[in-house]
Amino acid sequence: MSAASDEQTTGAEGTTGGDPRLDKLVHRLPPRIGDTVTYLLKPSSRWVRIPSGALLIVGGVFSFLPVLGIWMLPLGLALLAEDVPVLRSSRSKVFDWIERRKPEWFDPAAPKK
């Protein structure tokens, strides 16, 4: 399935305005988390997204401390990818890799685990 046909199938219901594969992944999240991610990915939430992404990256760097963890680093990079073109292209490459390895992650009919 091509990117053009993906955009046609998501149409106006796309929440992020970017990669339709990101919309599919957000749709698979539990409702409360999905709503938060949808809010953070809106263009009007840039003032929240950039500081949140930066803080998550800093927290990931200090993952040796008890409360912080390495999980914060990719999450921060994913948030910043909405605003930094270099990270956006890297995110697209990661989505391409996931699409080849785990296509069921992008299948809206697949049950949530």
C-alpha cells in the first residue's frame, strides 16, 4: 500500500497531519494516552511539545538515576521529530523499518495488547 493511498484512507480523520502511519500507531494506544499524544502532536501544542521532548531527552541521558530511564530518550526524540526536519526523516526511516518487520502494528483491525 503506497503512502498516497494511506493518506486517502485516513483523510480528514488524521490527527497529526503528518505521517499516516503515526496516526495508526496513536490510534492503537489506550484512550487516555492516545488523547494526550494527539494533543501533543497538534501544531498548536508546539510550545508544550518542544520543552517536553527536550526534558525527556535530558532524562534519558541521566537514565542511571533511579526514577529516570532510557525509555525517555526515544520518546523525547519522537516528540521533537514533529518540529525538526532531520528527526522527521529519521522517524520516517524507523516507520519504514517497522512496516517491514511488524506490519501488524499498523493494522487498525489488530487487537490491542
